[in-house]
Amino acid sequence: MYWTCFVGVLKRELLRFWQQRSRLISALVRPLLWLVVFAAGFRAALGVAIIPPYETYITYEVYIIPGLAGVIMLFNGMQSSLSMVYDREMGSMKVLLTSPMPRPFLLVSKLLAGACISLLQVYAFFAIAWLLEVEAEPIGYLLVIPALLLTALLLGALGLLLSSFIKQLENFAGVMNFVVFPMFFLSSALYPLWKMRESSEWLYWICQFNPFTHAVELIRFALYGQFNGQAALITGVCTLIFTSLAIWGYDPKRGMVKRKVGG
């Protein structure tokens, strides 16, 4: 029964993704624009020293690949929260949330389905980057799967949490401006933290407290066959916190949607 429900949610997300092919294109345009256009300009200005997990000097394009993969999952998490706002009011999730299935299970199923979509988008980006001769070790593309999955769950849980506060679709643009872009730019996705520390100590510490920073570093190390225990711990703990808060937010007895969705 639980498996049938999960497969149903997963099939629905995959079908929606297949029918919205422009969603894949838009998900790839942002990172590819940064990889092809901006990286060419920043290559000379931002030299990347030998820092873990790299064992030699690298180009700026190689450095930003993990961060751009994280950006794809970050935007997909936000898009999932947008669809959740609609589905909660008049879509299939309105029916699911009133079904006999436990609400936490339904929400986690939604998270896992969204994570699968994120993985498809990231590997499409990896393939295009490989064609552009920006690549990692072949084994790294397999070893990075757990890191990508955990990151997708983290960002999906954040999007799910935000959707419990968003009452109207028009508010989504504000969420994008005040959540997505600060998380992206105040992280190690585009530049090493030691460079941030050289310019501003307090910005460096903001980046350190940003969970997206640790998710990106987890992906970066995994791509090169290394395990970053601190990044994995912080990413995992934040995932559990965001998921728990999202489940609380969708609890009709205590959460933020009690007047919108019946128990």
C-alpha cells in the first residue's frame, strides 16, 4: 500500500517533468550560462589555489561545477514548492493530503520524487559539461550520487517548508529573491571561502552558517572520491530539521495550512 502510493507520486512527478520539457531547458540555461560565459571572464580574475579535494591547480570552470549542480537542485526545490502551493489548493496533493495515508509519508514521498527529478537534471548538466571538456574522474560521477541525493532532499525540504508559508503564487517571486539568491551567492558555489575571508570576515562566517555551502562541499569532495564528514553531518542535520518543520507546517492541527487543507 505504501509502495503503491510512493510509486504513484513518483510517476506523477516524472510525467509532469516529461510534459514540461521547457523545465529541463530552463534548469540548464542558468548553470550553462555561468559555465560558458561568466567563467570565461572570471578565469583570469579568480585563480583557484590547491585546496582540498583538488591535488593541483584547477581552472575556474572545474571549480564551479559542483556549485552549479547545487544551483540546479536549489531551483528545482523552489519550483517544487511553487507546484506544491498550487497542488495544495486545487491539485492532486489536495486529494492526497486528505487520504488515509499518513501525511508525513506523503510529504517524504513528494521529497523523494522531487529528488529524483533533480538528479536527472544534474546528470544532464554533467553530460553537457563533459562535452565542453569540463569533467571530473569517471568514478566520481557514481560516487557523487549519495551526495546529490542528500543535497536534493535538503533543498526539497527547504522548498516544502517554504510552501507551508506561501499562501499565493504571486509571493513566490519574493521567496526567490530573499531565499534562493542569498543562499547561492553567500556560499562556496562560485568562489572558495578563503577568498571571501580575504575580503570580509563577517561574510565568510555567513557563508559558513549557510547549509548550501556544506551541501556544495559535500558534492565537490564526492566528485573526487573523497568524503567530507563535516559537510555530510551538517547537510544531514539540516535536512532532518527542514523536513520536520515542513511536516509540522502541513499538520492541520498545529501547522501553517490548518485553515487551507482538512485533516
